[in-house]
Amino acid sequence: MIGWRFYDPGSSPLREVLEQVAAGQRRRAGGGEPMPINVFEEPGMVVVEAALPGVVPEAVEVSCSENVLIISARAEVLEREYLHQEMLPVQYLRHVALPGDCRFDAAEASVELGVLTVRVPKIRPQAPERIRIRVNRRGSAATAIDADYAEVKPKKPGRRSSGSGSSPGPARSR
């Protein structure tokens, strides 16, 4: 039997075994540790910030596939004889789904003070197009009207446009 005091701040054989088992399960689960991130929008772009402590910029890889930003990085720790070690080498991996209107080909990334910042511009919305509608009426010549594409909206089902005052919903009392 191993003598161990639970209040001893030093390492214990049981703690070391449990930490090794837990670390092995995390590595097998997803291929890497998820890093904490912030995702927000600024005018015309989406910004992703990822905390990568101990990672040098050369060890960071950012890619995109089907509107998913993939951040991969590796933090190294020197191999030496430690008296106490809590900082271990770690592989970070995170998949971040972004809106479909992002232009990943124009994305920019930078690392400062252990924080990776990825700025992905969004596609500017196109100006509304004008469409020509041809109206045919019986007994008269066909006429054409112009309409803004943004104004043409499908009617909602169940709504009546008649001025009879009846509504399909429940009656309201005043």
C-alpha cells in the first residue's frame, strides 16, 4: 500500500495515473484539444479570436473547407527532468462554422500575445435588380411595368387581401 496524504500539494502516484488516463481519452476523442474562441461580426466581416497559449506563430495552421474554419496549432514544452510538471505539449484543433457569405480566399490572420485573430470579409450584398413584368389583360394591349426585385415578395398563406374586415385568426376583444 502506498502512503499518500490527500492534503499533500506534491504529486501522488494515483493522481499521475488518473491525469495520464484523462489526457489519453481527450486526445483520442477529437484529435486535439479545443481552444477557447470568440466569434463576432464587425461591419463587412466575421472575426474569430482563438486563445493559443504557448504556441509560436509558425506552429499555427488555418484552413477552410465548406464554410468551416479549421484552426490547428501545437504548443511545445522542452523535454527535461521536472520536479513538478503541469504544462504539457498540446495539439489544439477547432472547427468553427461560419456564414455562407464569407470570402475565405481574402481572409487574414495574425497572432499577438498568444491570441490568434482571423478576419474573414463577407461578400457585399448585391444591389436589388429591377425586373420587367409583362401584364396581359383580355381585350387590351399588353403593358409592362418595372418593379424592384426586393419589393416582390410571395404572399403569406392564409392571409386575405379583401377589404371585408374578416380575418382568419381568432377574434380580438377590445
